[in-house]
Amino acid sequence: MPFKYIVKWQRTNPEKVSVEAYHRYPKTEEEKRKPAFVIGKATGGGIIAIRHVLEQAAKKHPTKKRGKAIHIFLDRDIETAYRIGLAAALIDKAETIQQIEKTTKYVLNATPEEVWFWTSKWLDDEINSKALEALAILSGGIEITKKSKITNNNAAKEES
């Protein structure tokens, strides 16, 4: 089913951003008003890490001002929608400024294929939080503190 993508960006205090997918050809009133799914959303000062991407998207795509919010209509630019949404989801889950910096830098510089892959895992209801955690580890935003079971088993075999 085809979707149209809208970035809702509020430049208030605290700053807010969300990336939502709506049905391109809605059949019911609910499909017109409610998003089919939300790719990512974040609130707070961490959004400054992706502000330049939001500003570029606003220059490149049609926008509409709704109160204090700016709606950026990405329509068919799925890659940009997924990239901003994935970055927003990582910002929302990050606990430190360093995590925000590392994870957003990774997502903003990732290839389109990587963005598609990670977004598909993030949108999967069964593994979504694990996918974000794996992406945060891969980007260097989170370091693994516990040794894995495989490493511990190999060490035990070597001692025998």
C-alpha cells in the first residue's frame, strides 16, 4: 500500500519532531486523519543533532505551517523520511549527549540500503526495541559491558 510521509516539526521549547506515514489513497475518514504508522518521534534538545537535515528537507520539499508546527511533505522521498524517523527514534531512546551524537552521525551518513534495513527492523513489532539497541551498539553509541556467553564458554574450554 503506498504511503505519503509527513515530518511534523515544532520549533518550540521543548522542540518536537515526528515522522508519520499516511495512506496515499485513504478509503475511510480514519485513514485520512490518523497515520498508518509512525517511523520515529523525539522531544527535547537532542533534536539539534538533526536540525540541519530538517532545514534541508524544508527547503527541498513543500511545507505548510500549522500553528507552531511546520509540516514537511516528503511525499515520495522515502529515504529521507526513514532517515529522519530513524534518527528521531534513536534520539528519543538515547540517554546521553554522546549517544545522540554517535547514533545520529551514523544514521545520517549511512547508505540508503542500511537505512532501509534498520527501518524495516525498527518497524517490525516483534524486534523493534532490539533493533534500535543493535543499531546504537553498531554506531558506537552504546558499549557492551557484559561478556557474551560464547566468549565465556570458549574461555572455560581453554582452561580445561
